Amino acid sequence: MAYTNHMKNITKYLLFTAIVSLVITVSSCQKKQSELPTEIPTSGVLEYDIIYSGSIKNNGLMGSMLPSKLYSTYSPDGLKLNLQAGLGLVKLDVVATEDDSYLVINISGDKMIVPFEDLFTTYDYEKRDSDVVFTHREEKEIMAGYESECIIAESNSPFGKARLETYYVPFEPLSKKLKDSPVPDVPGFITAVKITSEDANIVIMLSDFEAKEVTKNDFKRPNNCKHATRVEVDSLIRINFEKTE
């Protein structure tokens, strides 16, 4: 039952972190803020540090298996997020574009793809529209060296009252709509995300980025995956993590 009590919540954190970042203390390897470019490239690769509060990080073995980095490949055509958890046991790729959005999850070499249309139900969208309250903070704040605007989303969650603060530099022009995504578009270049629930919190902070040419091919679905539902993915995660306990 350890999975039920710990790992299930952790996998929800992982999915939540990856997807809300699409709206999308720093480690010692972070570049100095003065070294980050003043001009934001139109496409490139981003690196974020993920910092957890003690109530999450110190949760025994499960706390030690959480990801410390989030990577994002972006262009005007879309976004791709990469996460690894469970000491490399679980790898997540989240892709969202105007034409296609999907999740690829690799669990112990078993690679599966779940399109957003199968990942999110009508109930999920209804809960988003009815339960989530959005506000825009008037004051700007410096995040990762950039003057950033902030959108705040608050709702009740399985972890209690949840608050999500997304800091960003607005895109010019505005980004395209993302297919089947619970977050329909990205307001700008994400500099930081703060997730708070009860006595637990997660901070995602931009630590580095590199200008790079990114094409539509970078967002194409891989061929070596089998289609799966989110129920099947959850079941496979449960089986694999129960083996490690």
C-alpha cells in the first residue's frame, strides 16, 4: 500500500508540474543571472531547476526519486517538456502544438504514448472551468533576472487548497492555441513556477537556456511507442514502483 499513500501522489505532482508548465534556492550549477541572454530567442532549449519543500523532499525513498530538472524545447510551433523521475525509472515527454498534443512515458523501457484527447476527460475540463480561479498580478517581479508578469491559479486539489503562480515574459506575438490542452495557450516565456498546497511547495526556476533552431520535426510523435490510456499508465507505474519497495 506504500504506492497508494506516496507514489500515486508523486506521479500526480509530476504530471501536474509538466502540464502546468505549459502555461510554461536554485542549484549550484545555475548560470549567473548576468550570463543569461538579455534577448529572448524565438526558439531554443530551456533548463529549469525543481526545488521541493522538506515535506516532499524528505519523504523517504520516494522523496529521493523526484526529478531535479525540467527541460523544455520550444519554438513558435510548440513546446516539448522532458522530466525524469524514480532515478531514471520513469521518463516523461510532454508535447503540445497547434496540431498535436501528447504524453510519452517510458517506464523501465516500456514506452507508451497517450494523446491529450485520451489523457483528459470532459470532467477534467469542467472541473478546470468551474473550480479554478485565475487572477493576474498587477505588479511585475524579477524572476531569473527577467522582469516577469504573473498569473495565479487557485483551486481545491487532492492535496488540499492549491495555488499555482506562473511567471512569464509575454510573447510577441501571442502563441498559438495548443490542441486538446487543459492549458489552451502559453502566455509567454516562462521564467518561474511556484506550486503551493497546504505545507508543501514546489518551485521551478529558469536556470539556463540556449538559442537553437527548432523545427516541426522536433515535435513529431515517435514511432516506437504503443498507445495506452492513462489508466494503463497508472497501473504500470504502480507495478514497477511496488517492485522497488
